Amino acid sequence: MEIILKQDIKSLGEKDDIVNVKPGYGRNYLIPQGFGQLATPSAKKVLAENLKQAAFKQDKIKKDADGIAARLVDVKLTIGAKAGETGKIFGAVNTIMISDALKQQGFDVDRRRITFETEPKFVGEYVANLNLHKEVKVKVPFEVVAE
């Protein structure tokens, strides 16, 4: 029995894969739980069209991410934070601050796509990793200065 998977199943396959399963497994588990649907000829045509459209959208998103990445190469950010005499920051420099600093320079990057190599706890220079796309990653240096 052929089934089109609606979501990833660890031992079986990924979303939108067409897999062969035993009829009882497909009829009694996969289809009722909403994990898959019968792979009829019309369902296969719909799946092919959906995959083609998704690939087109992913190409557009990747091109946009490549454009942003090319412009981010020369960017260096400065983040102001309250710090003690030893240079230790009160509070923390977080991804929201990096996102706001990028917005001031004209880049709209979601804060959830920003990570740090090392957590900024002292005044100094650090690197933020921007995951613009699953294939496009950019490292942006930033400096934490005492206000």
C-alpha cells in the first residue's frame, strides 16, 4: 500500500515522501492518526504540484537571504550596556539588542535567527551567528561597550 506522509516519521520517512507500507499499518494507524494519506494518482499529482511550488518559494527565500548575507559582510555593530569597573555587564546582551542594532542599519533579521558563539558577559568583541536560511549563515562581529 502506498502512502503519502503528511509529516516526518522517524522510522519511515520525511514529509511528502511516498512510502510502501503494509495495508494494516497504513489503514489502521497512519491514515487515522493523520500521519499520511492514500497515494492515489490524483493525490500524487497534487503532491508534485505542491513540491514544485514549494521549491520555487524556497529558491526565492534563499536568493533574498543571499542578498542580505552579501550586504552583511562588512557590518560591525556596537552595543551599549551598563558595566561595572571590571568590565562585567549588568544584565545581558541578548538577541533582541542585536536585532534592534541591525534594524537601525537597515537589516530586518528576526531575533530567533540569531545565536552567539560565546555569551557576551563582559565588555569586548564578540560574534553573532545569523541563520538567514538553512543554507545561508553569516557571522556578524559586534562590540559591547560600557555606557
